[in-house]
Amino acid sequence: MTRAELDKSPADVAAMFDSIAARYDLLNDVLSLGEDRQWRRAVVRAVEAYGGELVLDLAAGTGTSSLAFTDKGAKVVACDFSQGMLRVGAEQRGGASAQGVTCVAGDALALPFADETFDAVTISFGLRNVQDPEQALRELRRVTKVGGRLVVCEFSHIPVRPVDRLYSGYLMAALPRVARLFTRNTGAYAYLSESITEWPDQPALAARLQRAGWSRVAWRNLTFGVVALHRGYRES
């Protein structure tokens, strides 16, 4: 398994997520103490998808979060490079294209969609697992219509540095131990905790969005900065 400080092999990361797919949603809920539900609701509000729109939910995992984008009539493509994750989600919804959500296997670095396909694109808790995040952001911009928007929800850093260091220590120590109660693959959660602590802070991620061509970039913190929502637009 690739460690967070090394280059992330797409095959290795996909295999890691395949191995934890069956209990991934449950573990997210347990490890975040239920906060992941609040974070995903914030993403839905930020994307503001409505009837007639097509939304790309990249790194969608099982697609559980994708369903919420259909509430106002939007159609959603749930894309992930872990076919194990997509398979679990398809089984839960009754098919690979059901309830307004269509599952598509794909690599964030070379998305299998034509230019300017989507009205809105979003990625939650997946950008830090991509081998080249800026290339993924460029790909997301490529498949977004002019005038469309991007929402990135990702773990971030608490602005008070001593508190952030304490939180990072908690992640490194506690997350794999708690995961051990639910899965044998504790190495996957050691990787995930490392990937969170190594991820850049809010201004650094905003700069990445701007370098990838996104305009009007802004962010806001959730849960004191444990998670941050970044938003951008394709203006040309």
C-alpha cells in the first residue's frame, strides 16, 4: 500500500478502497462522530443543483452522497476509480443507473467525459488521494460548462496551530485503532490519517484551484477547519 508521503499509485489506492468498500460508509460515520453527514449536507447546499442540471460527483465512492444532489431534480454521475466502491453503491440503489444516479468508473486524471459536459462538478474527501491534484482540478474544469461551478470538500487544518497539531496526533493514533474494530485493513486507515495530516491548508488549496484555471475561488471552514469547502467557477 502506498504511504501518504509517497507518490500515490492509482492502482494501489483503488485496491485499498476496494478492500474497505463494504464498511466504508459506516466507518465514515463512526470516525467522524456523525459530522460527515453535516459536511455532505453543506456540499449539497454549496453545489445548488436543480432540475435539468447534470452534476459530476467525482471520487463518489459508493455514491451515497450523490443521491442528495437529485433532490431538486438534477441528474448525477457518480464517478470513482474504485470499482468495488461503485459496485457496493449500485447494489444498494438497485442498479448502476438508478434513482437519478449513474455510476461510471474513471480516473480523475483522465476523466471519461467530453469537454463542457457538466453544469457542476464536486469532489469530497478524494482530491488528496489523487496522484496529481492540480491535473485533477484541470480535468474537472475541462468537463465543466462555461459558467459552471466546482465545490471541493476536503479535510483541512484548524487555523490555531497548536490545536491543529493535537488534532493531527489524534488522527495518527486513534483513527487506525478505532477502525480495527470494524475492519481488518487498518493499514488503509493509517494511510488515510497520514494523507489528511500531509494535505495543504486552506490558502494553499485555494492557490491550487486558481493555478488550475478556476475563478472567484473562495473557501469556508466546517467544524473549526477540520474540513473546508472550496468553491470556484469556470468563466471561460
